[in-house]
Amino acid sequence: TNGREGWEGISTRKPDIVLSDIAMPEMDGVELCRRIKTTESTSDIPVIMFTSLKEAEIQLAGTSAGADAYLSKDTDPRILKARIEALLASRTRQSESTEKRVDSARRQTLSQTVVTLAHHLNNSLISMHATASVVNPDNTSDSRKLRDVCITETRKMLVVLKALKQMADERELKTTVYVGSEVMFDLETELARLADATEKPS
């Protein structure tokens, strides 16, 4: 088997496991193993190298290159099968652990984003409340000022809610909040209501 051709096949097909001999033309098993383990897209692929007990230095070189196991060429097929199954199971556990860490990081980022968006919504509501508290309802100028502030802040809230809707769609999250059988908040409804409020004529 040609080691270089083997590497090309591995880097393209991403097999579940690699069984490699030490002696191969163009690229030996140690170099093949090193490439597999130092390439991000293939680094998690288990590598079993076939060698003999007398090749201690080669085994050391292979270990340094990242080989996961050594077996002699006359190994009982049942032992080979058991070793392959053990390495594949280990790879699955590592993959699941990595996915959990990534999911945890994504959830943390999502939580931080929601807090930021909630902060922006709160600021808009405070601004509207502050303006309303000093407006004279009998003063046409004040009424227009309140209307303009409300429309401006409503548009800001609309932008924030659209961002929340996009996040929910991307993560397939529910956009309706219930308390018992009562709908307390529906993102689709709020978006439509706010959009309508900002488009009403003066």
C-alpha cells in the first residue's frame, strides 16, 4: 500500500478508524499517523499500527506521532476486533463530551445575548415612561412629542424582538409563553403589533 495515497484517501473520506502498517512506500506508517493526528479534520480518527515486538524504536516514534494502539501482524482477529470496538467506543464518548461542551458554551452565549436584548427593551420602556410622566395631555406639542418618542422606542423594541425571533428560529425554540392555558407572550403577535404601531399615520 502506498502511504501517500492512503493519506489522500483518509483526508477525503474521513474513515472511522485507520489500520496502518509501518513499512510503506513514499510515506511510512509513522508519518501517516503524524499527518492524521496533526490535521484538525482527521485528528480524532483512531490509528492502529501493525508492528513486531522487536521494533521498539519504531513503536516509540509511532507513539510520539499519536498512534492509539499497536498490534502484531499475527494478532488473533478476535483481539483485533475487540481493540477496534474499544477505540470506536472511546471516540464516540469523546465526541459526545465535546458536543456537550460546545452546547453548554452556546447556551451561555445565548443567555448573555438575551440579557443584553432585555436590557435594551428595558431602556426603551424607561424612556417612554419618563417622557409620558412629564407630558401635559392638553398640550398638542407635548402629545406629539410623546407620540414621536413612543414610535421611536417602539421601533427599537421591534428591532430587538426581530433579533430574538431570528435566534429562536435558528435554534428551533418556542416563541410562545404560556401560564397554564393562558398565552402570556407570543413573539409573532408582538412583532405584528409593534410593526402596526409604527406604521400608523400621524
